[in-house]
Amino acid sequence: MRRSECAQIAMMLEVCAYPKPGNVDRCHDYDDTWLEHFLASAILARPAFVTAETGAAGMGACIKEAVSLTAVHRGGNTHFGAYLLLFPLIMGDGIAGAQTVIAETTTDDALRFYEAFALTEVRMNKTDDLDVNDPESAQHIRDEGLTLRDIISYSAPGDMVCREWSNGFALSRRVADYLLSAPNGKQAIVRAFFSLLESEPDTFIIKKLGREAAEWTMARAQEVCRGIYAAEEFDEECLERGINPGSIADITIAGIYLALREGWDWESCRRA
Amino acid sequence: MRRSECAQIAMMLEVCAYPKPGNVDRCHDYDDTWLEHFLASAILARPAFVTAETGAAGMGACIKEAVSLTAVHRGGNTHFGAYLLLFPLIMGDGIAGAQTVIAETTTDDALRFYEAFALTEVRMNKTDDLDVNDPESAQHIRDEGLTLRDIISYSAPGDMVCREWSNGFALSRRVADYLLSAPNGKQAIVRAFFSLLESEPDTFIIKKLGREAAEWTMARAQEVCRGIYAAEEFDEECLERGINPGSIADITIAGIYLALREGWDWESCRRA
């Protein structure tokens, strides 16, 4: 499969994996965002992935293209964080190349990224002074000559997806390694997801509900991994509390992408 | 959305719809064919739909391209019947145009179709003397100058998908009209599916298990529609008996495609 298709298949496999506590999966929709919205995004984003694969545009323009293509449904932003990881990995064809691509991002990439951001309703910290709805932010980027890497670095302390840009895609790599060493195909996605959930506070949860909710989620995930709490019950509890580990889902997509590119066989078990 | 994307979204919406008795849906996999296989096909078939949309190749070549692109996974043939309906509808941009395209199919289309067929494990009647595994069939097609329409007409008496080619896509149209008149988006897909299931014996079931099984399925579907039998229970019973109404699923995809092209809003209800 070509890189664009691996990205699409990674998005599809991630959202179908069940049970993923608190997130949309094949057994759960949110009121306003359904399994079908995530899958429509996976289908409709393709031209942007092809643009990235063929090097026809810069990273900021690619991200903006993907957001525009997938904003046609009413399910809201489904994959903004995933795009932030998939595009460098596609353009660089792996982690080493992605780091080069990231180092070479420009002010134009930063401006296009802000335009993409403005098309979504991505959760931001209130303290961010690079507010996408503030026209002065764009002026600030121009005046300071900030690149997209600068912008992402700025958000990295409070955003685990942005941190992947500066830490060698450490967590994406962990997911990929987990999948590549697992004997049983797609079922390993859920366990890879849990391996992040029990060890990393999800920064999307922190932004939405605070650090305590993220710590609670980690502790519960540890109980599930130790076999003293049922994954399905944890799932229901997360849904009730509005806890959805969205950043870990984004990183899981990037990890699946890497694994697929490196030969992982998602079909290797014959039963779901 | 462009025609190719409507075809992909139709394939995605159909397989996700739940409960669809006996078929793969978001809550059920078969042992060897999973939700993810159907969705991978919806993602990977795109270049063939684009070929059809742009008129870059004939119908037989398009069908063969779609089958080749989606034969990369091990889920087997997922959409052969659907392709047989989607390609004329894409190439002709609707039913009237599809009928023209069908009337203009050639012997080359027939030969490419046979090559596509040979890549799959599509269920055939044992009595078919145009056996795809028989090299003499291709020679027979050439000698007689048979077109793809001739081949499909030959199968029409025992195959409701093939019948669509000669009856003005009557059942696909019925599904589309049902969806276009329904108030509540994607949930209407299940009811459209049932409206065929209770009134038409599925020819895939007949080929696999015989007419009695198809009649039983219709009778049960009527009970569900009258509210005296639970759809979920019917679903489990079909799965146990190995009854899967695959032809009605193919026609449902074609109906969703038509409805999407005619402005149907699959998102119009806000809750699954």
C-alpha cells in the first residue's frame, strides 16, 4: 500500500478498534460525532495525503487541505491531532525523514496551519496567546518569522501530540513497536492503546476536564491492565463522565501508520 | 461530493448500518471477513471509481481495477455485486445514463469482467456454462461477440443484482426513494434494507442455501417489520444458520449511492 493508503487504513483501524474507553469505536457514537464521521474523514482526506506523498505542497498547506476536505460533514473535527502526526510521517516517509521535514517548516506553513486551525473547533488552552481567532496572531507569526515547528514547540509542554514533533515521535514509535511485536493483528490495537493510557496522562483530557480526570483515567487503565477492572465497564464510565482520551487516539493512529509501513499484518489473526 | 466519493461513502454507510440480519455490520464480523475488510475495500477502491468518473476506461476494465485494488486484503470478495451496480451508475451519472452505458458495453468489457471474476470467489450457480475458470468461456465470448450486457442478462433470471441492469435499477431506486423520503438520516438505511428483505427473496441466499432459506428469511423479516420479532434476535438466528443476504446488501449500497447523489442527508438525525 502506498503511504496515503496506509494513513487512511490507520485511521479506519483505530476508530473501529473496540473497546477504547471513552472514544468513538464500532460500538459507540457520541451524540454529535459518530463512527461514520470518523470513517468519512478517513475516506475524504485522501487527496491531501496524496499531496503530501508526492511533495506537491508544504506541510501547512497539506494540513489545511485535509481539514477542508473533511469539514464537509457535521461530525466536527475528528482527526486534527492525527494529521499533525501523519503529515510529517508521510512527507518524510518515516520518523527520521519526518524530523528533517519538521526542521524545514516555514512561516508559510505556520500561517496555513493557523488557517486550518480556524476551520476546526480544536480545544486550546485559554492561556494561549497565539489565538487562532485573533488576526494579530498571524501578524505576530509574520513579524517574528515563526515557523510551524516554532508554533508546535510552543504548545508542546501541554500537548502530547505536539511533543511528538520534538521527541522523535516517541509514543507513536512505542505503539508501532507494540503492534509489530504482537502476534495477533488488529486486536493488538486495543492493547497498544491501553499501554499508553495506563502510562501517559492524556493532554486532551487535561485541557477539557483537568489533570485530576487524566490521573483518574490512568489509574483505571492500570486496573484494567492488571485484570481487576473490566475494559467495557471502564468504557461506560468514561462515556458517562465525558472523558475521551483523544490525544492518545491520535498517537495510536500515527503508531498504526508506522507499523503498516514497516510491514505489520493487521489481519494476522483470523477472528476478531 | 464527487461521484467516486459518494460510492465510497455509500459502501461505508451500508456496512456500518446496524442491525442488518446475517450480514457484517458494526457489531458483527464473520470469522474470515470483518467490518474492517469492508471498510478497507471502500478506501482502496477509490482509484477505480475515479477511472469510471473520468471515463478513462471501459466498464469491464473499471470493475477489474476495483477487484484488483481490493484483493490486497484477506477478507475475500466484499463488494463484487456492488461494483456491478456502482460502475454503471457512476459512468452514466444516474439510472438513465447507466442504461445507456450498459447498452454500449462491448466484448472487451465482457472479457475484462471475466478476468475480474476470476480474481474473486464469487458464488456462481453450478449450472452456469460460462464458467470463469474455463478458458473456453473467453473463447466463446469472443466467438459469439458477446457484450458485458449479454453476460449479465444471462445471469439475470437467478441473480437480483444482474436483474437491476435490465429493469431500470428498480430495487436500487426503491432504496433511494425510501432514503430520500425518510426523516432521519442514516437510521433509515436499516429500514430500507428491511423493506427489500421482507419483499424480495435474496438470490445470494438462494445460491448458497436454496430457495427455502430465502423464503424463511423473507417471512422472518416480515415479522420484524410487523413488530412481532426482534431485529437483533433475527440477526443472531441468521448468523447461526449462515444466512447472509449479500445481494440485498449490494443493492442497498447502490440505493445509498443514488440517494447521496440526489441530495440525501445521511446526517439529518443527531443521534444514532
